[in-house]
Amino acid sequence: MNLEGITLQVLTQELSRRLLGGKIFKIFMPGKSSLLLQINTQNHTENLLVDMGGDTPLITLPQTLPERPDLPPSFCMLLRKHLEEGRITKISQQGLDRIITLSVDSIGAERKIITKRLVLELTGKNSNIIFVNEQGIILDALRHIGKFQSRVRQILPNQPYAYPPAQDGLDFLQTSPHALREAVTACGDLPLEQALISATQGIGRYTAQEVLLRAGISGPANLLELTQAQQLEKALAGLQAEIGKRLDGTDSTVIAQIDSHNRMKNLVPYVPQTHPEWTQKPFASLLEAQAYSASLVPVQIPDKDLLTKLVVTQEAKVAKKLKFLAQDLAKAENAEEQKIMADTLMAYGWQVKKGQTSCELPNIYDSKPMKISLSPSLNPMENAQAYYKKYNKFKRAVGEIKLQQQEAQDLLTYLQSLDASLDTAVTKGEIGEIKQEIIQLGLLPSSKKRVPTQSKSEPLKIVLSPETTLYIGKNNKQNDYVTFKLGRGKDLWFHAKNIPGSHVILKTTLPQPREEDILMAASLAAGYSKGKNSDRVAVDCAEKHLVKKPSGAKPGFVIYTGQKTLYVHPRTSLKG
């Protein structure tokens, strides 16, 4: 989801109302592509989070702060040096481009006020944060762009900063509908959607589609009839008026459109009529909508994507190995046929001559014709001995292949548990523990550098009532801790049946757990498993004293007896 220029104008106004005059007192970089400014305003502290990761740049004022890094990057250190204790005096948008600039005043030499700028270029995959001094020289940037990446515009320290080339076209909000319509029809035989985008500034394809849907027109731009031209002007005027209400504060509502994959696809300062298949969700402000979008696609934890890709790749390799082992086993289990051919050759070998590549003899056991392949360089008895060797080799191979199959299946199950753990991990501590498991498995080399001590991750604790509490492990280390450290004899233990997922312990001071608490624990066990997207999941429930860990078993692996299986709808919170 990329925000259009008209949407960013509303966002700029909201940021100005919340942050102007505030003093920056702390700066962090939660991830390699995100920046957090903590700002003291007159009434309270605001947290400005800018995330340039992935395809979707986000600007939010979160209530809950992301984790701070152990070692701040050099860009973060530079911003701390120049901007901490600075005051935000202006927040502006460059025309209707997707660029927002924060001007920060600080006291320089001889008590003079110096204004530096933090430029946020919100341009999809090429989004950037650029720090510019009072002379307009780039001090540093989140992403450096050299002449090999762009001949037109370089973003490098000690180079003058220049805004991206201005977009041709008329201001969508300030130009009259009649002038906009004339500019569109002047685009020749371009399709109307493309003509609208080319002739204006501040809109993208979603708003262009919205205008045309409201006007009820389509076709080439230069073939509009008079009635169609009037409909286009009416649609443009209506949309301008609707956006104007957001800008003057009459109506601050913005609308997000969310697709079936729970991704925010569009966020606009009007009520869209396009894409009725998407769910519409209204918000009181753009900042609130951006915060909700961040909850759908959270700021990425360092290493999470890399580790997930590594585990998934290894899963595919092990699954492929199991397929080949199954084929080898089918051949090896055919050992008896090798013995039958050897016995038949021993009995009727006198009918075969050296040099033949095959022969057909009656099966010694059922007298049915049997075709036998021969090595022409061997005589009949030597061919029989070769088949006896194959028979003995295949017999030995069956046991070895079955052993390899078991080892590969155990490894695949363990990798799937790591995959499930990565799916639910939300803190650096949880990711760090999973990374250590992957290193111990031999999929990653152990780092020779000194690694900062990670804070110990804690299992999820959910209080159902004053008498009943749930504990949910979110990786294999936590699963062992939940089951064998927190769990006691009569506590109930839950796990999705035959699916990688979390161990859940239900502890209660009541004589017997309530039925609704048991169902809630089972639903959460299903929600924190690889079956979380299914409609119903089978979950095993057993008393904790019936859950055992075999000697030498990998983290998170247990065996259990006396279980009862429940079929529940997965959920990841008490609200569903």
C-alpha cells in the first residue's frame, strides 16, 4: 500500500497538529529501515515511528514502543548528535509529492538558531530518510544512492540535496474540475485512467479508478462526448469536496480497504466505491489507520525473514530426501525377486549361454515364464551370484533406509516446529532463542563476534479469571519451560494434534477446570499452531504428569498418553 499525495496532505496536517513545537529527546532505530523519535509536546510525550521497510512505508504515533536495538547504527548516532534537544518547527509536504519534511531548530554556535531537515521520501520500495543540514547538504541517509543506481539523482553524504524531479500535471485539489477535464482530454488516445494520472499531481490509480467509476465513463481520453465530459467534471468536483472536508477538519474520517489476506491495500480521505470485494474500515484519523496497518504488517524483527527462509528451504530439502528414500525402499523391499532370479538361474543355467543379454526361464517356484536380464560378460553361474549379491545388499539396505527415513522425518518435524515458532515470534529475545536452535542444528555457523546478551524471552501469560491462568510457549525453548518448569502434575496440557505448535498449560486453583476455560485453552493451542488458518483443528489435552520428554530428544519434543482430543476453532486472543 503506497499512500497517494492527496492522502499525505491530510497526514501532514495531522502530524503538524500533534507534533509542532515538540522537542525531540530520544532517537532510536528499532530496525534497519525504521526510525523512532520520542518528542515532548506541551501536554505529553509523542512517539513518531517511521518505517521504510518493504513495499509499504508507514508513519505512525504508536502507544506501544518497539524494542530498542542493542547497538544503534551510525545513522542513528548521527541523528542523536544533531537532533536531540531540537524543536520541530515545521512539517510540510513537497507540493502533492510523496515527500514530507520535518524542520528541526536547534541552538548552534553563538546562540544562533540552526534549522536542519529530516526528509521522508515515501516512494514505495525506494523510500528513504535523508538528513540535510542548514546549507542543504546531505549529512547522511538511510539508503545511499550512487551514480550506478541513478544517473539523475545521487543521495550521498556531502552532496547537495535535491528533491526528485517534479511531477508534471495540475494540482488535483487546487485546480478547477473544468481545467482538470480539459487537461485529461488533451492527453490524446490514452485510456482515461492513465490520462487522469498523467494530467494531475497527487493521485494514483486507485483514485483515478474512483473518479471514473463515479463518472460512469471509460474509453480513450480524447473521445469523450459532452455528456461524459460533464459527468467527469461532476465526479471530480464531488471528490474534491469530500477531500476538502478532511483538510478543513469538517470530517476527519478516512477509509481503509483491506483484502482477503488481511492486508491494507488502500487508504484514502474519501469513501471509495471501487473494489467492493475488499472490506472497508473507517478511522477517525490517518494516524490511527496507519497504526492499525502497522498491526497487520508489523515492523520486521531483524533476522526473522532470513531465518524463516532458511528453515523453509531446509524443509523442502528434507521432504525431497524423504521422497527419494521412499523410492529406494520400494526397490530394496523387492529383494526377494532378486533371490528368485538367482535361484532360477542356478536351476536352469545350463540352458543359457555366455554372451546373452537376457533370457526367459520358468520360475523355479511357480513355473511361470520369467524374463531375466543378464550381463553378457558373465556366464550363467556368475550372473546368478550377481543376483545373490543384490539380494543380500537390498536386505541390508532396508534397515538402513528405514533408519534414514526415521531420522529425516524427525528432522522435518523439528524444522516444522521451528517454522511455527518463527511465525509467532514477536521479540528479539524469541528470535534469538530460535536462532540458537538453528545454529545447534548446523544450519548456521556460530558467530565468532561477541554477541550482546539477549534478554530472556518469556512465554505468553493469559489470566482467564482470578483462579485460572494459561501459559503459552512460543518457541521450543519456551515450550519445554512451560511444560516441565511451570506445569505441575494435575495441570492440563494442550497441543495441536500432529501439527507443529505451542505447548499450552492450564493452571487453576479450582477443584476442576471450567469447561469454557478448557475450550479456550484448546482454541489458543490451535491458534498458536501451523493449523491456525483452518476452520477447525484437533487439539490433544492431557494431564501434565502424562507428558514425558524422551532422553536426548530435541527441544520441544514430548510424548504423552491418556489424552482427550477436542475439535475447536483456532484463536490467538480471548477476543477471537
